[in-house]
Amino acid sequence: MEATSPSVNLVEAQRLLSLFAQGISGRYFHLQPLAALQGEFRPVTPVSDGRTLFLPDTVEEFAKPRQNLGFYKVAVMHQLGFFEF
């Protein structure tokens, strides 16, 4: 029996996370992988340019997919906090 990977890809979670961000903030944000950032600034942690939230391509920090999806949700909420406060 083959074990499934606990990793979660941004592509798979993008719609859910986009609705999550919109529900919390009341505005729409584009979600893009960190690799989509242009220029010399290349962070390894989530960041935003005011219209787009840049998140890791894949999260595989935890043993369960639900926990890795939770990482994305916390990252989104953290970035939204910069706009709200």
C-alpha cells in the first residue's frame, strides 16, 4: 500500500484560500507562488505587494495535509493583518 504525501500545493488550495482571504478582508486578492515575484527581492516567506499574496508553491512541513493547509491559512491571515492594522 502506497502512502500519500501530506504536502499541499498552492494550485490545489488556491480557490479555497482566495475565498478565505476575501471572506476575512472583504476584498479580493490574487494568490501567486513566491516564484512569480519579479526583480531582485526573493523572500522565502509569504509576502504581499498590496494586491497579490505570494505564498510558497508547496507546503510539506507537517505530517497531515490538513495541517499543511492550516499553514497556508495562517500565512494568509498574517499577510491580511498588514492591511487591517
